[in-house]
Amino acid sequence: MPYSSLKGRSDITLDWCPKEDLDRYIKGIGSYDIYVMPRLIPEGNYIDDVYQLKRYGKKLVYELDDDFTSLHPDNLVAKELLENPERIEAHLDLVRHCNAVTASTKYLGNKMKLHSNNVYVLPNCIYPGEWEKRYPRIHSGLTVGWIGSPSHISDLRLLIEPLRILAAKYPKVKFVFGGFCIPEIKQVLGDQMIELDRVPIENYPSMVQQIDIGLAPLVDSEFNHSKSNIKFLEYTMGGAAVVASPVEPYLCINHAMNGYLARTTEDWVRYVGQLIRNRDLRGRVASEAKQWVLSNHNILKEAWRWAEAYKDIYRR
């Protein structure tokens, strides 16, 4: 999104490639002043390639949106990292050797300042155009849902008891889970659950739009404090009202105005239940949230932050 939003400016020339093509870009080393590497966990020859860029006098920027130093033990996405701590140390070594680090949250940025003198906070954003198209619904009735990866096992456990109660109280409601779900939730929801397979990134809005009430549970942990509010942004742009845990990423929510914050099982049941029963309330909360997102996390308004950060890094 920053690339697309900045492309065409007269003061900065951009290009991008997948990391698998890094060798090709290193061979054309004279073409670029700054190389930005998003969350590149060093493996194979990548670390040597990166340092070769620096030896040629190029500026290196490491872009981060997770804190790999405080991973949950049950994070299946990071299982290989947890089993190979030397790769996490290589990641920190890369942070230390790059010219700058960009982080998606202030909390993560402050943690990275322990390892880098040049840290820039560039919050995650949405591109409104990606969400304008409306996709067919797979269920005509009301839906409550969650979308995510196997990195959220601990977080999903917060929903087991609330969902058991909600499913019993509202038998006509369907509960949508996209990308991943834990067996305990499947058991309590039974045939009220709709499970969606992963989709290509360009079709991701179609998955999010299947949800009327979005759930964003997070355990109060060091790892989660560094995460961003991206799930709130995406649910909102998909048209959902959101209920989230009162943990660092979601403290942007103005409770009962543009979303709800639920700490206990009783909170989850109360606030989700209110949104299930009251269509007007759902619409008002979702509308307030969308206005907030478009005002504060719209890449069309915020792309200048990336341009200014890169120009500042170039001048150093």
C-alpha cells in the first residue's frame, strides 16, 4: 500500500520485489539508495545478501510488525523460530546492523530502540479502494466471526466459554471462522459454525465481509502489546461492528461508541449479545468505527509518513 500510494511522486522512485528475487536486485545494486526488508527472518544466504548491500554503501531499512523476542509458546506460525532461537538472535543482529527500523506500533518501536538508534513508527493502514466492492454473502442471516492464523491459539481460548453461551442463547446466529480455528470452539459451536478456507490476499475483503460482528480477542501478553490494531481496521472496513479485548492494540476503541472492549466472559456475552439484538446499534457502531479508520489509518492520507521517513534515512 505505501508503494502504490507513493508511486508516481517526483521526489522518490520506488520498486519492489519478493524476497525470492533479492539476488536479482542486488545485481542491479546501483539502481537504489535504500532497501526496505519487511520482517525478514534471516535464513540461508539472505543475511549475507543484505550485508552485501550495506558494504556497497546502500541504506538498509528493516520493517517490523511483530516482536519475535516474546513469542507465545503455542504460536504455530512461529514454531520453527521457537525451536531455533539462533534465528531470533540473527533477527536482532539484523535490527542492530540496519540503518533504520520501521515499526507498525509505538510499543514495538520503543522495544526496537533497545537495539537500534533509528526507529520510525509507521502505523498500519488500509486502502479504501480494496474494500469498496461488495461480495456475495454465504449466509443471509446474522453472523459473528473471527479471522486469523494459527498464531492466535491462546487468544482464541478466551472465546470458548463466551461462544458456548452465545450459541445457546442465539441459535439462529451463525459463527464464521476464517483461516483457522481451535477444536474447542468447533465443539461448542457445532452446526452453528461456518468455517472458511484461506483465500488469496486479493480476495481477503470477500472473507471479512461475511462477518457482521467481528471478534478480536487478545491475551494480555508482552507479544500482543506490540501488535497493531489491523484486525479492527479490517473488520471495520468489511462493515462489521467490533468487540475486542482491552489490550494495547485495541485501546484505540472508544467503548460503546466505535466498538466494545470485553475483559471477562460476561463482557463478551453482554456486548456481543447487545449487537446481535439491536440492528440499529450495530449500524451506528460500525459507522462510527469506519469514520475513525478512514480519518486515522487511510493510506491515501498517511503515505507521506513513509516518504518522509525514507528521505530522512537517506539524508543521515
